[in-house]
Amino acid sequence: MAVQELRKSQMMTHLLEALEDGQDIGHYGRLVFAMVAHHFMDEAELVDWLQKDSDFSESEARALYRQVQGKDYNPPKRDRILQWQQQQEFPICPNPEDPDACNVYKDLSFPDHVYEHISEYYEQKGQEQQSQEQQTSAAER
């Protein structure tokens, strides 16, 4: 069921198929896969999928899962995926010319806490920016 849900994203389908073929999807490909998939799969299933990468062991897969799960990483935005893709050979985003491609937030439904965490981040960022602007204004007086 989790795999079926992930296949709603063209990028995740691309990564799943590459893993099924035993391809090395690269460090960032594995990271993106784990950051998205950990919201849909349990540890055993995610580790099994990561191990299909020809260049990734079970202990490495477990370590990556625990890192992503422990920090409860939000799935990366499209821009971040494209940045990471530039740092490796394997194309994480199969169609980077399409502005909607690799936007997992458009294609998948994540648990509510993911969206809440993103909202909290932007609220905090806005408050910090406002505070800096107030400090700059006060210093200019």
C-alpha cells in the first residue's frame, strides 16, 4: 500500500523503479527517497528498499532511516532536490524542465504534523526577520 501511494509521485516512481533495477541512486537520491518514504513506510520496508541500491548496505540503510526518522525530516522542496541532483550522477528528478516535477507536496499527502512543522518554521522565520528589521530601524535612529 505504501509503495502504491508513493507511486503517485513521478519522482518517487522513478526512484522506486531504479531501486527495483538495483541501480545506485546516489547519496542524495537515497536521502530524498528516505525523507519522503519514511512518512509512508515502516523501518523494515524502507530499509529493504534502500538495500536494493547496488551501493548501499543494510547497516547504511538502517543508519539513514534512523537519522531521517530521528530528526523527523520534512520532505525536501523541489529546489533542494534540484540542488542535490547537481552534486551526483544519478538524476533524482526525471523531468527537471517541468516546474511541477519533483514537487512531492503536490503529488502526495503527508501526515498533518509535516504541514504543521513547515508552518511553524515560516512563522518563526517571519518573527526573526521582523525582529532584525526592528533592531536595524532602532540602530538607524
